Amino acid sequence: MKTRSRILCLAAIASAFALNACNNTIAGSPAYIGVSISPRTSTIPVGGTMVFTGTVSNNLSLPQWSLLDASEANNPGTLTPVAGSPDEILYTAPPAPPIYTQTPTGITQGTVTLDVTVTPPAGTSTPVNPDTVSFVITAPSVTVALAPSQANVALSGTLQLIGYAVGNVNNTLTWQVNGVTGGSMSTTGTINPSGLYVAPTNMPMSGNTVTITIISQADPTKTASSVITLH
């Protein structure tokens, strides 16, 4: 009789574990609900489309999609639900690489960051670990821009310029002052790869203006310039 009771008890425990497995739950409180995005693409061409899938660890919550910092971009593209597939989203790239009015931390000009998260099941407060994927919007040609286009800077003063190249996975710029990469402190002032210009201590012999130029390393024919007046 004791043997029969023990067998029934073990069978009940096994049934409980099987039920938990079917519900994809873990005994006790899980550490978090994980969400992941696939595919992990790095580029999408202008006007192109891609379907992304959100996988949720508990299989109970539906993915919630958004484009990070979309309000700061002129056009980051669009998200459209996929009919009959609640775990998927269709992304359509814009007709030109997006430009952000204020470049958010971790986001570069010409790129888009897709975010996915979930709401915990009703009555729970389980933390959610969302996921993001960033990709470059590529274009047939590179576009460069530099701001401000004109500025006044005191001798020994500084000026932060904002430059970018979009349309290619290589968005690196070469910065020059009067045609010299990095400039020269003793003559025209210097510029670093982040666009910080430091004016010379003395007025250049060539005059009171210098030209800051950015050059796309992906396409050296694409450049933009800014004229700095020293005083």
C-alpha cells in the first residue's frame, strides 16, 4: 500500500511539472521575460523592406515594436503589422537615409534602431529585457553635410562643428583645415575627428579666414566645407 501511494505521489509531481512545461513557466518567479529580434541585419537599402520576428521567452506576450528616437529623424521609415502573424513586423526604409535633428546617444546619422519589448502578463510585475537592432540605410550615392557653414571664432577659441556622411556603411570622415588633415596649431588651428576646431593663438599669415572641410572616406568626391572667420 505504501508503494502504491508513493507511485501515485510521484505521478502527481510529474504531472505538475508537465503542466508547467506546457505553459512554458518556471516554478517560482522567473528573473525576467526576454525578447529577441531576428534577423540581425546590418543594412537595408533606401525604399527596401524587411520582415522582423520578435521571439518572447514566455510565449505568452506579444511583441511591441517601435523605432527609437523616431521623432528626432526626418523620416526613419515605417512599421506595418504582418497580417496573421502577431510576432512579425514589416519595416519599410525611407526614400533617403534618415537625418536626426539631435543625434541621440548610440545612434548615428543615416541609421535606424528597431526596438521590441512586451508587457508582462496581467497581474505580474516580471521585469522585461527588450532587444534592439541597428542598421544602416544605404543609398546609391553618399551624402555629406557640415554645420555651421559659417562662423566667427576668437583666436585660441573653439567651435564644435557637426558633420556626417550617410548612404554607406562606412560613414567615417576625414577632417581638414585649409587642406591639411587635422590642421596645424601653429598656422590655421586644428580639428579633431569629432569636429572640434581649436583656433590658433596668432592670426594666420594667409588671412583671417580658414576653411574646414569634411571628406567622405567611402566616396572622397563627396565633400562639404565651412568658412571660419578668426578675430
